Amino acid sequence: MRNAEGEWVREELRENGRKMEEMRMMMKEIDREMEEMKLMMERMTENKEKHNERSKRRERNYEEFSESSHHNHDLCHPPPRQHRIRHHHKEPKLDLPPFFGKDSMDDCLDWEMKVEQLFEYHQV
């Protein structure tokens, strides 16, 4: 009987050892995944900080533009075009960039600046 008990105890110890090794492997995998998540969070934080800085720069640029051009219009609407008397020469055809940022002030400001630059370049 003692031999059977001893064999049972040894088998239980081996089984517990296997389970412990599995748990160690799982913990290593969890640690590796946690490190990856930390790196991802750091990158996301850096990207957010860069985005915030770009947004602040755009706002400053827009404020400077608004102050210098004396525009008093809603931020998400392009300024009204001024109609000029045109001579009979052919006007350049302008392909305006599409505007997709109806909910984003940054997208609106970017689009407005691009359109203004196109108009200035083509003297429209």
C-alpha cells in the first residue's frame, strides 16, 4: 500500500510540476504582451502630443490669417468669394481639393488654407 501511495504522490508532484511550468510560460507570454502594450501606449501618447502641437499651430496660423485678412466668418465655412470683372481671356480651371472634415476644425482649416493658396497662386 505504501508503494501505491508513494507512486500516487510522485505522479501528483509531476503533474503539479507540469502545471507550474505551463503557468510560468503563460506568465512570460503575458509579460511580453504587456511590454508590447506599453510600447503601443507610448507611441499613441507621442502621436497625440504631435497631433495636439499641430492643432495648436494650425489654430495660431488661422488666427494670424484671420487677423491679417479681417475675415469674420464661421470657422468651418470657406470665406465668400469676391467676384471680379473678368476679361475675355480663358480662366485656368482649378481642381479644388475635396473637403471631408465636416466635423473637424483642423480639417476645415487645412482645406481652407489649401484653397486660399490655390486661389492666390492662380490669381483668382
